[in-house]
Amino acid sequence: MIYIQRAAVVAALAVISASSAMAADLTVAPVETPMAQSYIWTGPYIGANLGWANLKSDWHDVDDDWGGYTYDAGSDGFTIGGQIGYNYQLQNNVVLGIEADLNYATNSKSYDAPGYGDVELENDMNGFGTIRARLGYAFDNVMPYVTGGLALGHFKHQWTEIDDVSDSWSDFGGWEAGWVAGGGVEWGFAQNWTVKFEGLYAGFGNVTSTNDEGYRMDVDRDVGIIRAGLNYRF
């Protein structure tokens, strides 16, 4: 009888051991899931920017009033301003956005026109703004992008002959509309903060003015801008 009891205990222990081994074999290994992006670009933002602008601006004496020359009145200057925008990130990490900015510019050139000591030429750009679409791709917290849209510039174009005001061109600048295109890269260094570096090129075409004596002066305007910006995301 004792032998039978011992045999039953040994058999029970064997069954328990075998069941534990089978349960271990049937354990399912955990499935690794791809890591989701930790940085999401969707949402509004506001910020400030600082940069450098090159104004290409040539004056053309259309009717040979002053010898038919072309006068280089381009200049370099600083820009400072602010921007506001909105991004929307798609599931494939493409980022669609819109941004508007307005800036003060220090581009100015004023001098006596070559060969004419009594003629003063003044050519300025003191305001610059854009309304642009943006298309980017998010590599987590880094987003390169291209951009383009409407440009606005505030110009001053004035040619003054000291001894004959009628042979002068009073300021025929003001706010002008044009196009702008460019690209850049934006980096999210904190959950609500980003910094960006971008280059823009804007074209404003030509403007022509006729003075009191019937002579025409033509001015073309193109602007290249390199700038950095800091944004706060809501």
C-alpha cells in the first residue's frame, strides 16, 4: 500500500512538471511595435525673425534724358520682424502649413548720380512682408520645407535735380506686390519651441514714372533674404 501511494505521488509530480514545461513552451513572445513620432507639428505658432536682405535695384533712363545710363541703386540691410502661422501634419509625416510675416528693413542708398553733381538719387526698402504656403516633411523634430506665395515691399524711389525740379522724379514707390519662393529647415528643440533658418527670393518687377518734362525713369526690384526665426507653438 505504501508503495502504491508513493507511486501515485511521483506520477502526480511528473504530470505537474510536464504541464509547467508545456505552458512555458506555449508562452507568446511580445510583438515589437514601431515607435511613433514623439514630435507632432500640428498647431498654430507665433514668433520673431532676424535676417539680412539684398535689394537689387537698377534705375534705367528710358528716354536718354540723362545720357541713357543705368544706375545701380541696390543695397544691403538688416530685417527684423515677426511671423504667425499654422501647420498640419499628415499621417505620412508630410506637413502642410501657411505663414504670414511682416518685417522692418534697413535697405537704403542715397547719393549724387554719377556725373551730375546737382542730382540726388534715393532708393530705399524699409518694409517687407509675405503670405506663403509651406510644404515640409517631418523627420521627428526636424522639418525641411519649401515655401512660396505673395510678397509685399515698401519702397522709396526719388530722383531730385536741385536746379530744375521739373526734371526730377518725386517719390514713386510705396507698397508693391510681388512673388516670393524659397526654402528652409525648422528644428523643434523643445515641445513648444522651434528655431528655423530659411532663404527667400522675391521679385517685384519694374515700375516706371514720368516727370513733368515727359521723360521716363524705370526701376526694377528684386530682393534676396537670409534669416533665422524663433517660434512658440501653442
